[in-house]
Amino acid sequence: MADLTKAHPAVAGLIDGPKSYAGKAITILAVDMDVDIDGSAIAVSALFATIQRYGNILIAGAIHDTGSKIDVIMEGDFSGSDYVSADGTVTGTVGAALVEDLINLGTLDSINFAGGTTAVTIRSNLITA
């Protein structure tokens, strides 16, 4: 079997380089609902619809950590602080506006989105384990 003689240069940029997809910026969002939603298709569908209010979801990870967290890769740069929640009560980062929108989902299919401490953060890398 042949030995590896050099690393693939395209992979190096994906590990710790600029984050882009087809030349467009991407943003990794870590969403923590703090309530177990993975048993409800209605709640999961509402979660994705709420996130997509801010842009296209390119990749969504599995719901993990007792069904309360998900990581999504979004198309675009979400570093600004001029995002407004759907009800207009919060203006700030995409995380702050999205948290308000998730809380305002209320109770869907016995899942109370307002029942926990919801958090959204922008990640600089994917955490895989």
C-alpha cells in the first residue's frame, strides 16, 4: 500500500480557514432550546421554519443532548446587530432575535419552547464529539 506523501490542500482550508460555500459566507449557529423537542415532528418543523426566517439552512445537524440542541450551517454572514425578532420586540444579534422568536413559539404539540433557557450562539467551528 502506498504511503501518504502530502496533504490535500483543499482540506487544509476547511479545517481552519475562511468559511464559505460556493463563494458565499456561511455561519454556524448552535441552537439550545433547553427543552426536549425531538419527539415531536410539529415542534421540529416549527424550529426549522423559525430559523429559516433569517436565511437558508445549508446543513442541519442531528438534534442532540437529550433532544434539546441542534447546530445549523446557514448561508450568509450573521455578524451584525441589526436583526429584529418577528414580533418586533428585540433588535440585536441574530442570536438575540432568534431566541425571542423561539420563545414566542409557545407550546406546540405539548412542547413548551418558553419553558427553558433558550440560547443561540455563533460558532467558529463544528464540534463533533
